[in-house]
Amino acid sequence: MRTFALALLLASAAAAENRVAVLPLEARPGTLGAADAAALTGELRATIREALAQYGYEMVAAEGSDARAALESTGAVAAVHGRAARMEGAVVIGVGVYKPGSAAPASLVRVMGIGFAQLQADLRAKVPKLMLSGLGLAPAIAEPKLAPGTLKMPVPVAQPQADPAPQAAPPPPPEPEQRTQRPRAPPPPGEDPLVTLIRETTADVEDLRGLRRKQNLKVQILDDKLFSAAVRERAKKEMTPEVVAAERARWFAFNLAPAAADPAQVLLDVLDEQVAGFYDQYAKQLIVRKEPPASASAALGPDGLRLVLAHEIEHALQDQNFGIPDLAALPDDDVRQARSALYEGDAMAVMTAYGARRGNKPVKAAIASGAAMLRALDTQTLLQVSGKSPQLLHAPPVLREELVIPYAGGFALVAEAYKRGGFPLVDKMFKNPPASVHQVLHPEAYFAGERPMPIAPPVAPPGTRVIASGRMGELGTRMALEACVDKEVVREIVGRWAGDAYTVVEGPAQGAISLLWTTAWSGGVSGNVSNVLKLVQPCWQEQAGAGETPLGWSIALPSRIAASAELVAIARGSIDLGAALSRQLAVRVLQPTAAPPLGGVPVPKAVPPLRVDNGHFVSPRLALSGEVPDGYETDSSNPAAELSIRKAGVGGATVSFVPESLSGESLDAFFQAASAQIAAAQGGQLTYVGKSQRMLAGAPAEERAWAVENAGMQLRIEVAPYCGGKAALALLRLEGGATARANLDRFAASIQQTGSPPACAELE
């Protein structure tokens, strides 16, 4: 009996030594829904069970939120507990391994993402390593350490290589846009993981971009406090007191922002909250945040930090190969924005190409589709879907637009150059940068060499002094008009902008501000512009009636507008408005001769946009056609879709091109990501219904269906191979009832391929 009891005790002890208790995820209010929390708890337990099975460990489900109590009640050797919180639009789950006798976790990781699919993927990637290190089955996970001083990433030196072993057959040729990757040496023993990440990313970006370091790349890894100080110091170098004073005067004179708004402070607040790393062209070094903000992963996925680093490393390569100009020394905001757009657009293209290569996706298609999607989104929507903070969402519209345009507009311009000649053609752009934001917003104007009309800033009236002058450009002009006029009305004419110049003066009385603005227009729209400006005058009058600002400035009520064949002149304030307008319209301006900056670059064949006529849609890019059901309208709010239709209260459908092959795990991941996005957009949970085989555009398709809880809707997603299997066509349907299902079934059956899709050529 004693022997039997001893055997039971030994068996019990052995079981306890090989038992791990996993508690339910604990979520703060508003972080995770109950269903998602339960599902992620199940994922956590399943992942731990799979990771530890080969080591003889048993996973037991514990209850509650007290790791110590779970250890005592189960007799486990370790307890796992996760707590979820929301950070800058993303959900972050801290998962810790707790052992008896200690209140602190023995090992800890942060799982983060937006939506169930991203959280599930990050959890499965990180938790197995966490368990092995927490139980002593593998070396502990090394947290990035603050590097003392500055790390120098040396210029790589070519090493002699041994003769390659004989091969039975040569390897297949790479994609035309990809470059050969150099051999990688393993990291030195004990190297900081963050240092290894920077080293690897630097070499990858050099190979991808085709640019090499000319000298050592200096890198500083800073904690939050020091990083914030570095961000502010960098911003101060660009936002000099002179630049800030001129910008405040411009904002006030054009009524672009509240009078108390300080451009420098608003910008610093936004940058401090959002930036994970940056290249300092003044100190010639890369500054990296030791603990990146959640937005890096939230907006860009699990590879978020690596992609941010690729973007900033490209800035270092730009500086060493082409030089980065001192933006504060450039004459005005329009020139600064245009120059910045080239540098940021190139870095966006590199970041996108790098992400595509890491995901084994076509680089050319990734750059084209990424740039098109960014360009199609308005700034407010772009900031909302990118996980940006309230600091930026609530900043003055002019600042939001000017922060976004170098990235979205610049990316579109560089993507067009890449399409015509790859990164070698992009290199040539640095010798001939865009001259205005108009060229950024309209790439065809850049490639044709269309430059803005040279207009001198209006002369300051006697008794006044100039406090700001320059060119508003197409973006600034649009912002000035949109302050009081419907956006659609403004956008119909603003593309005809051909040049402008403004002068903001103070005087004769102290603090009395006046504005003189001369604009040039093409296509004979000056009369229309004059009428639109008259719609802005009531807003100017309202501003003038507000009285003195915190800076002691005020602007008088009167304003006048006058036009000629090509010019529209504006004057407002306490000066002689009639005399000012006469001087402005007397200026003679000539359109400069067009000079293509990159020479005779072949123009890609233009592909007409999708069109819908009398219920029939035609997509020239995808070579598709079909019949839109009665009562359904096209929906332009989804720029990622080739066609999106909807009917209020009933549902809708989208047809999308996926520029990669989908099968097996990649197909499962696509279904999971797409359904998770719909669940988040609908604010409900999905219940999986099943899958079936169908036909889409003449090809066999796999369909999966879900019921949308509490919405009375069903979600169906069909995916079929396209471009000979190199890409995929996706049809997504939300159906509210049998009638909607029947209508969208007919819509799906009507979709046919009509020829060879130009989109397939982008994959080559």
C-alpha cells in the first residue's frame, strides 16, 4: 500500500513538472469582444499545446485571472496569462509565463495586430518561442538592449568566394525588377537582435534598390525619452523660427487654420507620437526608437518595424548617393512639398518592394497597386485606416494634407517612373526633381516637363512690410478654396492651376495683415475660378469679424477679386485694394517651354478606367465585363476593388484583382484576412457556414460562406485563379436575404473574361 501511494505521489509530481496552466485572456473594456477574446484564448492554448507536445508537457486550461492561484490549484510548473490593451488603433496582448514563487513573468512577449487575423498570426509566430524560453527549453528571448553610443554599419567589402558547386541546371531567372542578393554573413555572437535586424535590412535594401553606401551608416538606438528629444531637435532644424513665422502668417492670411494654431507645436506633437525611426540628414545617421510605437505594427503588420527601417535606410542611401536638400532653404511650401515628395515617394516604393519581396509577391505589381490605393483614398480616410493617432486626425486640415502628400502623391509619381524604367529611371529623377506639387499630383505633367508660370510675388504697398511670400501651389490653392466651398466644386477646377504667387504684409497699422495673391490658370477657367473665390469671401468676412488674434494680428473686412484671360487676382485687408489688383493684373506671364526632365521616356499604353453604362460594366484593365443588378449603385469608397456595387439595406459586392497566386496556406490566409476585415467593418461576429466549388469568369473558383451575426446578412467570398495562375480574381458578396442572393448570383454568373488582361502584364 505504501509502495502504491509512493508511486501515485511520484506520478503526480512528474505530471506537475510537465504541466502548464493557461488562463483566459484578460481584455480591457473596448479592446476585444467576448467572442474574439474566447477565440484567441483557444488559439493561445492550442499553440502552447502544439509547441510543447514534443517535450512531454501537458497544457491544462485554468480559470480566472490570477496566475499564482492557477499554479497552486493545478500544481503546474508554469502558468501563462495574457492581458489585452489598445494602443494607437492596434490591440496589444502582453503574454507572460509565470513560475511559482515570483510575481513577475519569467518570459514575456507582446502580440499585436488589428483584427482577429493579425492577432492570431502574431500569436502563433511568437508564443512558441516564448514557451520554450520561459520553460528553459531554449535560450531566453533577448530583449533589445540600448546600444551604448553609436553603432556604425560598415560599408560591405566584397569577399573572395569559393568556386560554386556544379549544378544540374541553371537557376530560373529572377523577376526583371529584382536584383541579385549578396551572400549574408551570420551575425556576431551575442549581437543585439535589433542591431542584427538593422544590419540585415540595410543589406537587403541596398540589393533591392541598387544603391550602395559610400561611407559607414551611423545608427543610434534610443529609448523613448531620448528619441523624443531627437525628433524635436530634428524638427527644429527644419521648422526654423523664420519658417514658422512665415507659415503662421500664411495660415492666417488664407484662413487655413485657427488663429492660435502653432505649426511647429502641432507638427512636433504628431511626430513624437507616430515616428518609429528617422534619418537625420544633418547628423548623417539613422535614429531608431528602442520600443517602436504600436502604429508601426498596426499599420504595416508583423514586419512593421522592418518596413519602417527599410524606408529610413533608403533615405540614408539617397543622401549618400544624391544628397538631401535643406528644405528650410527652399523658397516656399510648394517647392518644399514637391522636393519632399520625390524623396518620400522613392522611400515608399522601396518599402513596398521590400515588403513584397519578403512576402514572395511580385514587386512591380505591389508598387503599382500600393501607389494606386494610396492615391485613391482621401486624406481623412487614409489616416483612419492607417492607425494614425487623434493628434494627426485632429490637426488642421492644411497640416494633414501637407504631411500626407509627399507620401501618397510622391509614391504615385515614383511608381509611374518605376513602371516606365524601374529604379534606374527613378535615379534620374533626383537630377531633375519635380518643380511643383502640380507635377506630383499629375505625373503626366512631370514627364512632359510642364512647369508652372513664373509669377513674382506681388509688390508690397507703400507703408507695409512683407512678413511672408511664396507660392501656394495646387495643394495650397485647393486648401484655401475648400475652406468655404464644396470639395467637388473645387476639384473640378483646381487641376487647371498653372502658377501663383502671394505676399502677406503687415501695416500701415501694427498687426494689420493684408493678403495679395495672383493666380494663373490654363484652359480658360479664370472666370470660373473668380466665381468660386467669391464664394470664399463670406468666410474671410467671418474671420475678419473675429477680431485680434493671440499674435496681435487682425485683418480688415474688405476683399476684392479681379480676373483677366489667364490671371485671377485677390486682395484683402486694409490696403488700397483697387491699386493692388491693378498692379497684379498688369503682370505679364508666359508659359515656359516644356522640357521633359528624363528625356524621351516611352509612355506606357494607357488603359481606360472601368466604366458602367446602362447596367453593363467593362473593366479594360482586367478584361472583364458583366451585368450590374437593377437598383445597385457603384461604390467609390473601396479603392482596392476594381468594381464595387451596393444597394442600401440589401448588401453589395466587390470584384478585386489579387496580384499573387493563391492556393493552400496563402488561399486560407486570404479568406481569413478578408472575412476578418468584413467582420470588423460590419461590427459583428462571423459564423462559418461552409465551402463549395463554383465558376468565376470562366474559371473554377472556391467559395466560402459565413453568417454575419446580428445583421441578418451572409458573406460569401469566391476566389479563382487568373493570369494563368499567377494571380487571382476575388468576388466578395454581402447578401441580406434570398432576393439579394439571387440578384448577386446572376451578377456573378454574368462576369466573363473578354481578352488578355493588361493587369497580368504588370506581374512580369
